[in-house]
Amino acid sequence: SDVCSSDLPNNIIPTARISPQAQTLVSYVPLPNQAGTVGASGPANNYAVNVGNVLDVNRYTAKGDHIFNAKNSISVTMGYSKGSPYFVALGTPANYGNFGDGGYTTKNASLGYNRTFSPTIACCIFRLCSCTRASSLNAASCCDIP
């Protein structure tokens, strides 16, 4: 007889026919905790839970400008941001593999020198910037010069 077409007593798969790997996987799937709805594909929307996000973010920014004279000025900007712990829930039960600590650190700095040539012509002679971002998930480097 064909396994797919055989009848199961009370439409329940006997435990002996479920692999240990599938049993482990199913142990992470929660039981319904509300009535939900029944559609063409069976029960739906029958589990609801609040999974909190834990965020501890510290950000600091400093900016300084100095005008040497009517034609020359500099601008310095520095920033630091650290998020740890930084847990983000995926909306699944807590033991189901929610996003772990995605903590990060971002540091940036910029230096600009401005020169005014006439009342109608001003120019940024140079601008240097540095930005680094490190995360428990990935690391990246960035530099944003507008």
C-alpha cells in the first residue's frame, strides 16, 4: 500500500513514525493559545505573544566651529554610538531563535575647512571624514561626504 494514501487512526501520526529530528523541531513550535480562524488551509492566527525588545543605546555628538577671520573657518564634528545589548525580537516565542545581541559601536569624525573668496563665492577647500561601524553580526566602514 502507498504510505501517502494509508489511513491513520484518528488522523494522528504515530510517534514511532516521526523522526527524532522532526520531534526536536516540533518541540520549538508552541501550542495554540487562542481560538484563531479556520481557513481553506486549516487553522490560522491561533497563537499570540508579546516578545520584548531590549535596547540600551548611548549616543554622543560633539561639534565645534572656529572662525579665524572673515574668510577662513573650520568645523569639527565627532560622534559615538554604542548599542549593547541590542536585542530585536522576531515575534516568535523566546526559545524559538529570536535575534540575539546585535550590539554595535559606531564612531565618526569629520574636519572641514571653509574659505570665503568674496561675498558671493564660498568654497569648502577640504573635508576629511572617518566612520567605522562594528557589530556582533558584521563590520563595515563608511564615509558620507555630502
